[in-house]
Amino acid sequence: MEKDLKAQQRAITQRTVEVLPLPELKRKIEKAVKANKPLNVKFGVDPTSPDLHLGHAVPLNKLRQLQDLGHMVTLIIGDFTARIGDPSGKSATRPQLSEGEIRKHAQTYTQQAFKILDKDQTKVVYNSSWLSRLNFNDLIKMAAKFTVARLMERDDFSKRFKENTPIGLHEFLYPVMQAYDSVVIKSDIELGGTDQIFNMLAGRDLQEKDGQEAQVVLTVPLLVGTDGTQKMSKSLGNHVGLTEPPKEMFGKIMSIPDSLMIDYFKLCTRLTDEEITKIEKGLKSGKLHPGEEKRSLAKHIISIYYDRKQADTAEAEFDKVFKEQQVPSDITEVKVSSNKMWVVKLLVETGLASSNGEARRAIQGNSVKLNSKPLDDVNAEIDIKSGDVLQVGKRKFVKIS
């Protein structure tokens, strides 16, 4: 364990938004170092989708930093809470997932999380192992420790109430259950995005009411997606997946607005503050070119999840497609059912669009090409032959066979 108290505090608070309360964190660090006993850092994820993206990696990278300081991470897979779905930031009740979907997602979550976390310093637990054992009497006792007024302080609940948008009674139980997770594992620190602060503070409250020492809450920034406006989300299509091929990651990172570059350097790479400050100053003074630094950013990120060789290959492939206007070297071949087909059906059948509507939008947006020639008529019947290359946007290609 890192014995320097100031180094511990500096590293733990680095690149966080809030530490609540900071004096308690200092005391916990001092106690842990003196006893040479690692702090128990809680991080919970609900497996509501099968894949992790760079937005998920922000807190995971912070957790790895705490592990490198000598602390332990308890990774809570919210297989029980996922049955409700976290209402944080949502304007409507989330659809409930089946147990089969949750189990499948949970498996991929843990596999991908260990691309970042140290397995030896991570304890993986499933909150169904304690939440499913609670009976109605237990739930009543726990719910009695929360007030409706307190729950209505949440922005999403109060906003939906004012707009007369339905709020399910079960949604009020979500922060209660997440708080109970903290009690069960006796967490010292809970880490999460800024949208989780209400739930994490609820954990502090419940720990105190149960006679435990309350956890310290650490919030990390939410990563803005490749569109430059909204939080990274797979459902919004502005994400960079941790398991995407390197060439896809490279292309997506190159598409982010220049204004997001420094945030991505801070939240998605392992560069030091000094190195990032040097890049920031160079960009502001004009000594560094944004395009070249974005390439460097993309290669840094890809090297974390793959290696430098694959990052360099992804850059070369990017130049081949975008600079030299060539077809990718590893283009996928797809068989089609006919040599003459409605263009919309062709896009769907080749997997370049997930629906007729998406295909129409791509065509109307002038994003579709056949052998480098634009296809802009949504009603066109297309003659196709083996070897033809169909393209949507700048990164999606298939070869017809």
C-alpha cells in the first residue's frame, strides 16, 4: 500500500468532481495506511446492456487507480436492481429486463471490466444474493428509514411529478436497494458518475442509521459522446465500445469535436496531468495540430484495450479509407438473395441498416454508395453483382458475394 498520505489523497481525489465529505476521506486514508488495511471501494453496475463503452471505463479507470494505491474494489453486479432499472436521469419508467437477459449481460460486463481492473484486488458479488432474500417485513423496515420528501428531492422524480409523467412505485425502491448494498458490503468509499450522487448519499444515510461508519462518496465526470453534446450511450449511437475492433474505435475517436479532446485525454487515457497540460497548452498556442493530437489520443486509447501495434494498424487503415479513399483491407463479404434488389432492402439484408427506416434515412442523408457512386433514390431497384462494394457513411463497408 502507498504509505504517503498526501500522495494517497492527491491520487484518490484527482479528476473527480466531488468528494463528500473530504475530511472523512482524509481520516479513512490515514486509518487504512496506519493499519495497512485496504479501503473497501464499492462500485455497482446494472447489466442492462451487454457491452461496456468508454463512458463506463471512466469510473473503472478510477477504480484501477485506487487498486494501484493498495485498496480493494467490490464490484457489485446489480442483477437484482437491474430488474427495476436505475431511474437516474430518465424521463420515463425503464422497461424491466428478464432474468435471462440480465445473466447474459452480467457475464460480458465482468469480462470487459477486467480489461481495466486488477482481478486479484477485485471482489465480484451479485446483489440478488442478499436482496432476493428480503421478505416484505424486511422491506417495510428498510423503507421506513426513507421519506417520500427525501426521494422527491431527486431531479428526475420531481421533474416527472411536475410534468405529470408516471413514476412507478417500484422506482422509489431503487435508491433504497442501492443504499442497502452499501450496508451489506460495509463499503468505505462508493464511486460513481455525477448522475449517481443521490443514490450514493442514500447509502451513507442508511449505513449511519444501521450503526455503520458511513461511506465517502466520490463522483467522476460523465463522458460526453462522440456527438459532442450528450452523455455517451449505446442507445444514442454516440459511444465507443471497449470491444469494438481497433479500426472502429480509431474512426469514432477521430470524429469527436476538437473541444472534447482534453476531456478524453483526462478521462480515457493514462497520461499524467503534466503530460495533458502540455498538450492543452500546445493546442491553445497553435504549436500542436488538433488532428495530430486526436490521432495520438485514438492510439493511446486503443493501446489500453488492445496494443500499440493494433493502434498503428488502425491508423493506417483509417488513412487508407479516409485519405486515399480506398476500400478497407478486411472488408466483410455478405451474400444477398437476388442480383436485383430494392436499395432499402439491400441495406437491411447486408446488415448496413437495422431497419427500413434507418436505411431510408441513410439514403436521404447521402450516406450510401455502391462502388463509390452515391445512391440517393430510396425507391431505386439496384442491379448488383459479386464483388460490388456497398458503403454507408465513412466506416461501414460490405462486399457483395
